[in-house]
Amino acid sequence: MSEIVVIGSSSMDLVVTSAIRPGAGETVLGESFKTVPGGKGANQAVAAARLGANVTMIGCVGDDHYGEEILANFKENYVNITNVKPVTGVGSGTAHIVLAEGDNSIVVVKGANDYITPEYVQSVVDDIKKATIVLIQQEIPEETVEYVSEICEEYNIPLLLNPAPARPLSQDVINRATYITPNEHEAAVLFNNLSIEEALKKYPNKVFITEGKQGARYYDGEKEILVPSYTVEAVDTTGAGDTFNAALAVALGEGKSIEESLQFANRAASLSVTKFGAQGGMPTREEVEEAL
């Protein structure tokens, strides 16, 4: 069983479903409204736990009702929250999501997630050292991502960096990360002077570009390989990327090959979009293995 440490955001997702996506200055009538736990870090932690890993979450929540709900949700999903810190006088992170026309638009308010600082990570470094693999995203401060990459390099811990939301990364962080999983838009931000083909070739067996329904693409040192996804009827795509990254970390942490790990991740992600909510559709280990 892999020991996964997830360092990242936790939030409450405020989700509106609408038949029509409103344009600038436009008001439309929605169909439903729900609040569900989310945040890229929390989503990935829950997904990895459902897939059979021992998961420790490192993050921050606000001292509000949303923070209490986020912590309760971690416990329900068997995620270790010893290192999830409530921050006094600060609101929890929120994500404001519109589901319309088969896709999603999201505005994120970071709240307590801005308190996941290098100093806080330093205070829990002993737990990071126990990890089989560390999983991190970019809804937390840039300097924290940089610091985590230094820790992982120092202690020789594999680091899977999901560079979402898109922002430029220093060359040092790119070099230190063991695996990087941008989508096509994020790849353009990370490798702005390279084509996708050039970026893959420059970072063999390291950069995996996710292409939604098409699958995931990487370069194995000799050739470019597309690991195809699976066709399903999508209900809600919100958590697909997070499920993919969690499943990839679980499989790599268990010593599976890159191609096997990507197949496992694609299958998990395809199952996740068949139900509502970023975490609602995240499959169990049994469901993924049965579908494979």
C-alpha cells in the first residue's frame, strides 16, 4: 500500500447547474445549487484514499462552518488530517462553479489555503519524509511549491506535480519534480517556447500531458505514446483531473510501470465523471479494477 502525502488546497465548492452559461452582463435561471467539499488538494487526497492508499493531507482550513465540514469529510474518507490546521479569523477556501453545456467554469477564492506556507510545511516535514510519493498542486502559494520540491529532492521522495491552476514554474521546480501532469493549456504556460511534442521529448517519462477524452500523452525516450481514455456518458467533469492525478500517484507509488499507471489513472478519471460532484464520483479501488 502506498503512503501518499498530499500538500494542497481544501475548499467548499458552491455548485450551480444551468442549461445555459451566462455571458458577461447576462443573468440566467439555474436548475440547482449544492455545496460539496472540494479543492484540488482535498479532491486528490480523497480520491487516493478511495483507491486504497494511506493518505496524509497537509493543508489549512478556516475557523468557520465550511472548515468543520471539510474536516468531517476527510475523516469520512479515511484521510489523515493531523496536519490540516484551522486558521483563526480566516475563512475557508471556496470554489464557485457553474456547470453548463457539458463543462465547468470555476472562480476560486483561496482563503485559508494562502496559509499553507513554507514555514508550516517545515513544521510537518517529518511526516513528509515517510511518503512513498508526494502529490502537490498550485492552489497554494508559489513559494510553498518551490519549498516542497526542495524537500523532495533532499530526501529523495518522488514528487508528482499537478501544475493546476496554470502559472509559470521556475526551471528549478520543473527539474526537481519527478512527474508533471499539465493539460494542454497548462503545458503552453509551463513550456511557452516549446511545442507539446518538444516539451514531451525534452522531459521523457516525466511530463504527461492530459488531453481529456483523448487520454494522456508522454515520450518514453524513443517514441511518443498516447494512452487512450475510456468513453463514458459524462455527468460532471469537475473532479476528473484530480482523480487522474490521485490514481496516477497511487499506481506509481505501488511500483506500476508508467503505461500501466496511466491506464489506471485514465480508467479512474473516466469513472469519476459519471456522477455529480468533484468527490461524488470518485471511484473505489474495486470499481476501477473491475472496469479495467
